[in-house]
Amino acid sequence: TATVGAGRAMWSLASRPNPLRPEQAGAEIEFTVAGRTEVTIRVLDMSGRLVRVILDDTRDPGHYVVQWDGANGAGEPVASGVYFCCLVTSEFRAVERLVLIR
């Protein structure tokens, strides 16, 4: 879990379950943004290669939950291993490690 607070502004990123088993509905990726901002959430493999873009959109202040089902951008299941969930906004960057077990 990564959290940064500055005055009234708060950004955070968390994922569960970890390790993740896709047959159990995948991973819930929770994030909170303090102000209206562009939000990008990507899953990368251990080599830093893009596996899937989970979200690339503008969000108003609030708490959100998105899912990753253990698939790549083409919808194909990825191999067991360690992946990184990367959240990027204009004011915050966070990385959460995900362990995928098939």
C-alpha cells in the first residue's frame, strides 16, 4: 500500500488479494485521488514491459476500485509471476507489487 498526504490532498494505491489467483475474481486495485486528475493504471511485468492498461481516464476526487483479471491487453491469461501495478496522476506515482499464482 502506498499513501501520500499533503495538507488536504491525499493519494493512495492498494491491491488485494496478494497473492492473486485469477479464478477468485482477480485483484481489486483501490485508489484514492484528492482532486480531479488524469489517472493511469498499468500492469507491468518484471522486465518493465506493459502487460495491460487497466485505466486511462479522468477521475474526480474520491475512492475507486478497478479489477485486474490476470490477463494481458488481448485478454489472454498471463503466466504466474511477479507483476507491478503502477498508478500515475499529475501529482502522484505509486507502484504496488502483485504476485500472480495460477
